Amino acid sequence: MRFSAATTADRLLPERLAVHARPLLARIDAALSATDERGEASRMSLIAFVIRIASAGIAFVSQVFLARWMGSFEYGIFVLVWVTMVIAGNVSCLGFHTSVIRFIPEYREKGMLDELRGILVVSRLFVLVASTLIAALGALGVVVFAQHFEIYYIVPFVLGFVCLPMIALSDLLQGISRANTWAVFSLSPTYLVRPVLILVLMGATLVAGYAPNAVTALTVAIAATYLTTLWQLVGVTGRMERKLAVGPRKSDLRLWFAVSLPIFLVESFFFLLTNADVLMVGFYMRPDDVAVYFATVKTLALVHFVYFAVKAGVAQRYASYTHGQPEKLAAFARETVAWTFWPSLAMAVVVLLLGEVMLTLFGPDFVAGYPLLFLLCIGVVARSAVGPCESLLTMTGNQNVCAFVYALTLALNIALSVVLIPLFGLWGAAIATAASMLFEAAALSFTVWRRLGIVMAIFISPRAEART
């Protein structure tokens, strides 16, 4: 009997240990999962950060060469048209390039594979059709109202609209890649491959004897954008086919539009706000002034890229924490503020120390933009001090109020530009931009605190968090 009892006890002991160990194992598993999730976001932000560093360097070098090759006047024309097309391409996505970052992880986690297949197909078709229609209307508008344009802008703008659909499709493919945490593939086509291809093709056309003007540069940009986007489309499609089995598709257009349209407003206001100063300078001043201001802004992009790199890496993780994990969301959101602020501050110091030398590379006339860097850096660092607030608001369903904040900021920027640029020229544009960034940072941080109870500000203690 003792042998039998001992055998029974020996048999029951592992079961008892398992019962007591199960909660501990669950906590360990949860901790490891949280570590993996945070590590994934950190990894994507780090990869995005590295790509942005390389991108900033490539963009700076390519713009130096383009400015040297074309001269300030033709370079200014190219810059104004290209910036306009980048904005229009982003806007043409109507928010789908960001909403897919929210829907793809959700559908995958919930096993809603029919909806996942549906949004992958519908989003691409929708963006391609919408951007093509917008491009056609834009080109037609330039031709019909040609008398209201300076003669040197007409052909470049028509060429720019030819490029617009591929810019829009590229933005959407980037969003799909980000939703799947393909960090390298999401950013490298737009920020590495395309600018290098533009530079190489531009150099080849000049060697072939073509004129170094805006028309040549935009023709080259069209070729580079189409080649890059088609390669990106083939790559994303192939990866998704390997990851997702063939099956039925289900569309929920009402839901997708309901989420995408407010995001469209947020992204539109954000892109316009980010580039409104260049557009306003182009409206009031000559292409030479546009060239100087854009070269200054491009130098400042070395500070900007930190913010965009972190934003690219955390949006998908914000979305995953919105499903009943408010503590994780708050803790992770506070971490991202530090990830944004300290590297941005360091880069701002570097840019201010080396800015004059860097602008000299564009040409002797471009040094006039160096004093503007001091004012503009204040706005960029202020934006970084609150982290990617707009991504947090968008991924938590607060895109409407986020759009409202951006609308106010854009209105402020335009109003200040209208008043100050005619009075102070490029200084007026810099003052308007810096003031708008300060307002944007304060308004977004306050909105996150009021809506989510999360303090997104580098020097404010988390203990200040409280719902009101």
C-alpha cells in the first residue's frame, strides 16, 4: 500500500505543481510577449531611423547636385512642382495608406482573412483610380487656366501630374508594408531607391546632352517613380501571396471609408502643414527664393527624419495596444516621446553647427538661408518634444479631433504666411512655420491628455496623467 500511495503521490505531484505554476507561467509568457512586442516596435523604429539617416544623406546630396546642375531658377521650379506632386499624391490616397496600418493587423489577429484579402485588393484599385482622376483634372486645370500661371510653370506642372498616380500608389504600398512590419521594404523604395535613381538618370541625361532644366528633371523623376513603384508593387504582392492563402474576398467599404476619410483629413492637413511654407514662398516669390528656402528646409530634414522614423515604427504597435491594453499603450506612448526628442535635439545642434557649410554646397546664393535654420529648429524640436501624437490619436480612433487640430494649425500657418511673407520675405515664412509647429505640438499634446489621459511631453511627469 505504501508503494501504491507513493506512486499516486508521485503521479499527482506534477499535476499540483502545474496548477500552482500555471499563473506564474502565464505572467512570464505575458512579460515575454510584451518584450517581443516592444522589441518589434523598437526594431522597426531603429530600422526606419537608419533608413532615414541614409535617406537624408542621399536626399541632401542629390539636391546639391540638382541645384548645381540646374541653377537656382530652374531648381526652384522643379522643387515647387515636385513638392506639390508629393502632397497631391499623398492626399490622393484618401487616407487608405494609413488606415490599412490599422485594419491589416486587426484582421490578421482576429482571423478575418476574407476582409484582409478584400482590403488589400480594394485599397490598391481605389488609390490608383482616384489618383489618376485627380492627376487628369489637375493637368486639365493647368492647361485651361494657363493664363494665370507664369509661363515657365506650365509644362513642368503638366509633367508633374503624370507622375502623381505612382506617387500615390507608392504611399499605399508603404502603408501595407508597415502594417506587416516589413521595415526595410516599406521605406527603401521611396527614401533610398527613388532619389538615387533620379540622380543617376539625371546625370545620364546631362551626359547625353539634354538641357539641365526643370523639364528634364521632371521627366527623369517620372521614369524613376514609375520604375520604383512598379518594383514595389511586385514585391508587396509577392510577399502577401506567400503570407496569405488564396481565398474569397470580402469588402466593407462603409467601414473603410468611415475610418479612412478622417485620416485623409489628418494626413492632408499634416502634409500641407509640413510643406505649406514652400508652397507659400512659391506663390509670393520667385523660383530663386523657392530654391534657397527649400535648400534650407532640406538641410533641416536631417532633424526632421528622427520624428518620421519613430512615427513609421510605432503606428502599428499603437494599433495593437488599443484592444483592451490601456496601461501598455500609455507606457509605450511615453517611451516614444523620448525616442523622438533626444535624437532630434542632438541632430538640431549638429545642423546648426554645420548648416552654413552645408548650404554652401548648393551654391554661394544658398547661404542666405542659414540664419533661418535657428528659427526653424525651434519648431522642429518642439514638435519632437511631444512625440508622434497624431499617430497615437489616429490609431486610437481619435482621428476626427486630430484632423481638427491640424486644420487649425494649417489655417494659422497660412494666415501668418499671407501676412508675413510679403513683409519679411523668407523670414516671414520661417516665422510662420516655427509658430505653427509650436502651436501644433501644444495642441496635440493637450488633446492626447484630454482624450486618452496620457501625457505626451518630454519634461512633464507621467504622474500628471489623469482623465478629466
